[in-house]
Amino acid sequence: MSNLSGDSGGTAHGLNAYADAAGKDTLPALDRTMISVAEWIRDSAGTFLGHVKMAVTTGARTMTLNLTDLGTGVEHHGSLISGERVEIRFMAAVLDVDRNELADRMNKELISNGFKIKKSMNIIELG
């Protein structure tokens, strides 16, 4: 794990994923995914400074999940429809981590929590 050699440059990565159907374990798995990514950021950079976010759609309903403080945990807005396909848009915008390592970690955490990657979106250097 590496940071950007003390450079406080930012990076962002976003991707799309899915699960075949929402169930009782879906929300805890989404939370675990986000927290694991944020903890990796904290451990890599020495602090967690940034945002990890998701927009999760089931049926006609979209739920948002936000993580900006590991002490507070994941904030939820909305709810999921059980049994419906789960569409996930996952994004992190953070400081002091390598962009390729961030992308790899986000992919790994989604897959390890039972989600399937659809396609990568752009990786952007923020400054």
C-alpha cells in the first residue's frame, strides 16, 4: 500500500456493480464494502479524508449511502425493495492514495461481499 509520497493530491474512482436480488444481507454487505474501502484508505494514507458513496437502485427506488467519517459509519437515505435486482453506482473521492490501488480495492471489496462488477467508469486525478 502506498500513498502519493506526502503529496496531498486527490483521486477518484467510480464503478457500476449489481446483485441479482436484494435480500436481508444486501444492506449489511454494502456497508461492509464501504467501510472496508474507507479503512484501507485510512491505513494507506494515515487518515481517511474524502467521501465514499453509493447510489443503490432496486425497482423504482434509489437509496444513497454515504461515508465521510469512520466514527459515524455509513449514513443511509431511503430503502431497498427486497427481491428486486440491485444496481450499484460506487464512488470514492479521497486524498493521498494511489488511484490504481483504490480501484483495485473497490473492485475487490464489492466482489468479496457478493456483488458483480458491470463496468469501470473513469479514474480521475483531482489535483
